[in-house]
Amino acid sequence: MHTLGQPKVPPPGAHDGTASAPAQTARSVKERDAFFDNAKYLAIVLVAIGHAWEPLRDESRAVTALYMLVYAFHMPAFIVISGYFSRTFDATPSRLKRLLTGVAVPYVVFEVAYTYFTRWTDNEPGRDISLLDPLYLTWFLAALFIWRLTTPVWRIVRWPLPLALAIAMLATLTPSIGKDLDLQRALQFLPYFVLGLLLKPEHFALVRRPAVRRAAVPALLGATVVAYWAVPRMNYAWFFHRTTAEDLAAPAWYGPLMTLVLFGCSTVLVACFLALVPGRRTWFTSLGAGTLYGYLLHGFVIQAANKYHWSHLDWTHEPLGEIVVTLVAGVMVTVLCTAPVRRVFRGVMEPRMAWAFRPDPVAEARAR
């Protein structure tokens, strides 16, 4: 996710700018906004922690409640900020190149990598490689590619957010959509991307006002209490936005209704989260530039750990053990966002691939 004035890099780290990579590197320290880098880092930590909590859900109502709370806003936060920094996408050759190299190429690389890796971790040696069926974490890159391409459409329609909500609501009624490119997620999460497109700098300044920050704490505490109450009463799979109401054994009309309810709740929680994000530079601000790395790489660690059934250890289901698991997940994803890791994997995360594209006379003229 990006910041006011920082390079147009969509969360969790894919790029979308027009400047050359060397020029972006030279200007990155000056142009990056600490607030958005902080938000990106904290959100990716919550993603990793949420994945680490998954094997502990059945044994702990408290963990399940926190899991529901986190899933209510961490991906919506990523997607809202991704939409915000997609506002300038205009399908020019330079931006399309960045979309291909910063989103499409990592999608292909990690779709293949996760297929081979999960053949081992899931004991499925015959698992096929399918670029149309996103595996594990890669769904976000597929969705981001689709959302970004549709940006010009949302900039010209009269009521973009109501239209996006209508599409998301209809998706919950359409089991026939299938798994191709995980379109259910792309469509059901679409309103958060469109919301981001509509936001302006003053909206982010609004949620960072002292009064809003003070209100955010009791709001999040209240949401935690509600989540704890809801654990035995609600199917948390609604927060994944990847299936229809029919698939969740609910009446059809639940789908559109839950779309609106969850959008309202998630938007409030995203605002609370952003209100509490530090606006100044901190020790983790620089890690915000590496969230794509943390996002895509931590899945290998989680999958490998699950392969060895770490959650079968009794101590991991004790309160102290759950805290240890949480801390380990946070440290793990933090390491994966660091500069040394980014240097190793930059070739597949941020390839330049000048050899693959025709020269762009307009971009060359601007560079001169």
C-alpha cells in the first residue's frame, strides 16, 4: 500500500508508477509517506498472525474471536489503500508495463512455486499447475490485476460505489461463477477497491484527528466483544468473501444482506485501524516498502510449519503458547520484509524486463 506522495506501489507491494526503477529508488526516501508504510507493515503482520492462528481456532474461543476481528479489516485495509493509489492508473503503456511486471509476473511465478511447494506440504504430488485457479495467497494478485484494469471504468461511471456494491451482492447469489481467477473474491472485495479510488488525502487526514483516534480504541474493543459473542453464532467464512450464500448453507437473501453489513462493519474497522497507525517514522516504517515480499513469502513458512503439525503440541493451545505463536508469526513476517530478503527476491518480485517490451517514445521523451 502506498502513501501520500510516495511511489505508486499497490499493496502488499506491487508497483504502479511511470518513473524508471532507478529514478524511483533515488527518490523513495523523500517521497514515501511514513503513515502508509506503517499501515502496510502493520497490516501484513496481522495477515501473518491470522494465518498462524488458523490451527488454533477450534480450541480457543478467544483466538477465534480475534481471528474474526482481524479478518474483518486487514484485507479490506490493504485493498482500500491499493485503490487509493490506483487513482492515476490510465492504461498508458508505461503503467501497463508496471502492472505486468509488478503484478502479473509475480502471480505466475508464485502460482507455480506454491503449486510445487504444496505438492510436498499437502501430500498431493499430482497437483496440477493452473494459472486460472489462484492457489493460497496468489488470489490477491489476480484480483489486483483485474481491479487495476477496471480503474478507468470506475472513474467515468456516475455512482461507482453503489455499482460496485451491487456487483458484490449479486456475486453472492451466483455459484456458477466458479473458481477461475478466484472471481468470487475479486467481485466481493471490489467495493473496497472502489472506495479507495474515491478517497482523497483529506479523508485520511480526517481519520487521523485526535478525536477519531480516541474513539478508535473503544470501537475496536467493542468489536472484539461482539466478535467473542458471535463465535458460536456466526460462520466466520463470510469474512473470506470467496463463496456464495448457498455454499455457506444460508438462504440466498443472506448474501446481499451480509455484503452490505460486512462492508459497513469493515469500513468502520479500517478507519479505526488507520486512526491508530503512527504518522511519524518508526523503526518499522522502512519495512512498509517490502510488504509484497512478506505477503508472498510467509506462506511458505506457514505451509511448512503446518506440514509438521506444530499445532499438535499441547503447549501451543495454552494462553502463553498462543502468545508465543503470535509473536513468532510477527517476527517471521518482519524478517521477510527486510532489505536483505528484498534484494534476494527482487528479480521475481520487481523485474524490469525491458527486453519484453517495445520502446515507449512518450516515456523516453519525458525522461529526456
